[in-house]
Amino acid sequence: MPLQQLVEYFNDRFEREHHSRVRTFILEDGRISGLFGPIRIGSLFVPIRHADRLEEIAGHAAQISVSTYESHQQQTFEIENLLTDAVKQPVDFESIINLDRLCRTVHMLNYLPVTHFDGVLVLEVDPRHIFGIKHDHGAYFEEVIVKCGLATRNIVISMTVNNFYSLHPARLLEGLNNYRSRGYRIALNLVSLHADHNVRDLVTRLAPDYLRISIPKLGADAGGSVIQALKSVKGLTDSVAVQTILQQVEQQKQADLASLAGFDLVQGSYYEAAASERLSITNPAGRDLAYDRFY
């Protein structure tokens, strides 16, 4: 189905569901954005690469770009930073669910031109979404995926887990396993290298397909404690046959630690610069490469 028709289909659907005349999705210059009140949400796709074969993309992690509808001064966020900060007040689960669904629909529509790459799309789902849905997790989004001509096996549902949410493992496991039963892959995104007992227990019980962890910035003398923490995380994932994704690698020193710890998959500006340098060598004429248009 042409992209404009898909946009109109989802506009009609959201209009019916929310009893609103607002046309939620906007198609401009081949990119889709979604409106949530005064906020305009778009998509960025960050490559996830094989640590030992940087030229090969294993998948993409979706991030949201946020601007006000009136202006186009954009900022980029990972959705977990927007939604899963420490709970400070009672939560409107319905709003969380609606925002989660809108973001994922925007990502799916924007991902369609990129789907010729082999690999998966990692989408963040707020834990409060999982708590707010009582049953059939993933059923609504499966309809979106199928309408876009894809399959749930292409999608990784990623949930940020911290000490607070790990105290409720039964509800999280039920929700994530509901996704898994529909063919989705599952990832847990750790907020700290030093995962406590509850978090480690959740990883062991769920055995997700991926474990994501962000490496901290390193000072001149840092490294020893970080490599031990990385190896501890890697040991945990190896015990349950999980692939590890090391994120936000921006420095040579961080990349060296990733290599020493034996991480499977990597993500960050350091690797994008390295991949671009390799491409400039293998493609000196500067031929237009498809994925250059998306990142």
C-alpha cells in the first residue's frame, strides 16, 4: 500500500478510537510525524552493528525526535528517557498507552523505506504500558505491523528495567511473554552496569533475546572498574544465551572495552564514524548509498 494511503488509514483509525477530528499523522518530504497535543514526534533509526563485522548492520534502534507543532526546533530522545524516569506522581496509564502506540506507529511507517536491510527494529515500550494493558499485549501493534506489510518477528520489543520495575516481575513477565507468544523478540534495557539481584533475576527468568546496556563516558583514568562491570553483564547474558548490545559508544577507549568484554552487538557514533571511513575507502567515487539517506 502506498505510504500516503497508510497515513490516511491510521489517521482514520486514530480518529475513530479517540473521537477526535485531529489528523494525527503528517506526511512531509517522505517522512511521517505524529501529533500528541502540542508535541510533534518523528523517527530516527540508529544502526546496531556486529562488533566483529562493523560493515554488517544487525538491526536498528528507533529513537524519537520531538518538537513543538508550531516550531521545528527538534531535540532527540530515546523514548525511555521521555517516559520511564522515576515515578514522581500517579500515572495516567491511558495517556502512556496512547503515546506509546502513537510513537510505535510513527516508527513503523518511517521504517518501511529501510526494511530492505536485513535485521530487526528495536522499539522501546514503557513498563507502565505493560502494567496498563491487562491481556493480549502486542495484539494492537500486531495489526499495525501487518498493515505495514511486515511481521512481528522483525520487531524487538524493548523495555527499560530499573530497580523499581524489577520489584514486580510477575506482571512484567506475563506482559513480555504475551508479546513473545505473538512472535515478537524481546530486549531488556538496563539503566545501570551494576544490576542488582532483582534485575539479574528478571533477566534469568525471562531470557530475553537481547540485553541492552549503555557504556558510561570514560575519564583519563577510568576503565578498570568499567571492564569488570561489563564482563559481569556479559557473563550474565552468556548464562542464558542472550545477545548483548553495548550502546552509546562514542570513544575509542569505550570501543576497546567493548571488544575486551566480548560484546556481540554495538551501537554508537564511534562505530558510525568507523563505518563511514570504511565506506569512503571502498566507495571513493561517493556513489549514493541507500542507507545514507536515513541516518
